[in-house]
Amino acid sequence: MKTMPWINVVDTNKATGRLKEIYDEIIEKRGKLSNIMKIHSLNSDAMEKHMDLYIVLMFGKSGLPREEREFIAVAVSKVNRCEYCINHHAEALSFYWKDNEKLQKFLDDFESIELNNRQNAMLEYAIKLTKMPDKIEKSDIDKLRNSGFSDEDILNINLICCYFNFVNRIALGLGVELSEEEIKGYKY
């Protein structure tokens, strides 16, 4: 686990003005402030918009249950080898699955757990979009539709997948700190 980010970060006890307000808002919404948000501390506007996007995608009204959203988060982060996001969202997925053995099997090998057709289609799309975005075709969307997803669901699958590719690159590109303490204690 990384111990320090590679750029300066304003700690919660040193935040003032608008940054302190944003920190307080995030703590109210999520229960605590994650390091992926603190890494934005030198650009509080970006942090605020990032959190807004996260809340909409992961907690907003959607045909995708929260469990499936976390499922996408973990799968994309696993493909990108982003330990920060794997650990954070595996913790969230564990909250929904309540089955550590199933979660570990999923982390070890996506195909080692039994998934329904809907989840398989979602997982295949997210992995393909992450690994080979230029290879996505209409047939990939048709497969999602045929698996029971509405066009709104498909948009949300795409947005969540793209969001985690974005966040993985923030974490990996700036050395976002990961610790056992920081992973736990969020509102789900």
C-alpha cells in the first residue's frame, strides 16, 4: 500500500474557506473524506464536481441496483490494476454481497462466480470498454439490450465504466494513498 501521495494535499485540519466547506459537505454525504477526493484539494472546484458526478452515478436514480454499480467499479478497477479503487469498492460490494468468499473469488477471477446473463453482459461490456474502447460496436449494445437493459441502463453502465477508468487514472497517476483505515466507514 502506498503511504503518501506524490503531490501536495491539504489535510482536513488545515482546510479553510471553500475547501473546508467542500470537505464538510463530502463528510456529511459519505461519512468521511476519501483520499481520492483529498487529492483534488489544490483544485476544490474539480473536487466538488467530481463528488457530484460520483454521487449521481453511484447513488442516483437508476435501473441499476447499487450492487451492480459496485460490481462495475470493482471489475474496471481490477482490469486497470488500481489497488486503491479495487479495495474501496470491494469493501462496498462486500456490504451488498455479505459473502467474503464470493467476493474473493470474484477478485481472483471474474469468471469464477456464477453470474446471471444480465451481469455477464454488463461485465463483458465494461471489460471490453476498459481494455479495447475502439472495438465497441453496436452489437455490444444490442447484447446489453437483449440481456434486459434499457437504453438508460446502458448509458449508466457506460458512464460508470468510464468514471472508474477516469478515477483509476487519478489514483494511479498521483499515488493516491491507500490504507486499511481509509477504506472503511463510508455510508453505502
